[in-house]
Amino acid sequence: QVHLVESGGGVVQPGRSLRLSCTASGFSFNNFVMFWVRQAPGKELEWVSFISSDGMTTYYSDNEKGRFSISRDNRRNTLYLQMSDLRPEDTAVYHCARGPRNDISSHMDIWGKGTTVTVSS
Amino acid sequence: NFVLTQSQSVSESPGKTVTISCARSWGNIAADFVHWYQQRPGSAPTPIIYDNNQRPSGVPGRFSASVDASSNTASLTIFGLLPEDEADYYCQSSDVTDLVIFGGGTKLTVL
């Protein structure tokens, strides 16, 4: 079974940092691009970041550029999102998603259930 | 960056057909693939259309999509509505500046 499981969410104060993880199973993780997508409570989906299959190419939404960093460890089948200087507007469910085409135009064919990040004092 | 605009909500009766639109604000919608996702309450999104009009395996033929360059709009059509089609539907595309854009989502109510 193909699975993506996110972890690392929680309640954090504004200005603090958090690292999210996404563990993949059931497929060759190193052959797929990966995305982070978030959804604030009651709001629409918002793309956060993209990473190529080899980890060499990364892209970010303008809102997160400079504060968030995406990376992956293909030996551990794990995707990461390092988030710093967190703001209340970063409060959301964060999903990782797999992309079957080797570029950012790929759709997202497998999604994790998400991990919740709450930024509040 | 362009914007993908979807109507906020649409309602239709079981057995009927509904079309959800996704209008691109600028740039040619046909220049980049459009994908569609279904999100039921409390669940992660799942793809129902990719690359403008392709259905992933397991998605019924009642779901169809197209792209119209003349109106710069992508459309998702669901035939023979079932109660379980009630969900939020999102279009998604990317652009040459390597950004991923989601539409604002359309809430489908099957009355």
C-alpha cells in the first residue's frame, strides 16, 4: 500500500520553529517529486513547497520563501519541511503529496492525511 | 502570478449534471496542465482529473474535464450526480515561474 504519513505538528508560539516530517512507504520514494500543501481552518488549499526527486531543485510559495525550507532523505524515505519565524497565519493542516511527473507541473496523486500546526501565544 | 477563480458553491439534485469552472486570470490556460481534486469533509484531497482531462484509475467516467482557451477556463463536469459526490472541488495548475496555484475551491452540494 502506498502511504504518506506526516508528523511533527503541534502548538508553537509565534516566532518559533518547527520541523515537519513525511514518511513514505509502498513505493520508490526517490523516483518521485514531492510537495507540501497546507489548508488553514475552513480555507482553501495552498501550495507551500516543491522538491525534485533528487532533492536538488526546490521551489517555494512567495509567502514562505526565506522562512521555510524543504528537504528530503531518500535513504530514509522521508520528506521534511523546516519552518522558522512562524506566524499565526501559518496555522493550518500541512499535507505532503507525491508527484508522479518529474517536474512542478505534476499533479499530486497521493496525499497524506496531514499534520496540524497551530501558531499561537 | 495568475489566479484561478472558482465559484464558491454549486447545488444540484442527484442524477443531474453539474459543471464547475476554473477561470485563469491571465496567461493562457492551455499553456499549463490543469488538475482537479475532490476533498470530502475531514479528508485529504484526492485527484479526480489530471493533465486537463485524464482520469486516474478508479475514478468513474462520470467525471470529465476540459480546457477552453477561448474563455481561458477549465471545467469539471460530473454526470449522474450521486450523494457521495458532495465535496469541495479544487482546480490546480502551475506556471512558468515555477509556482503551483490552487483555485479557491467550489463546494458542491447534492440536494
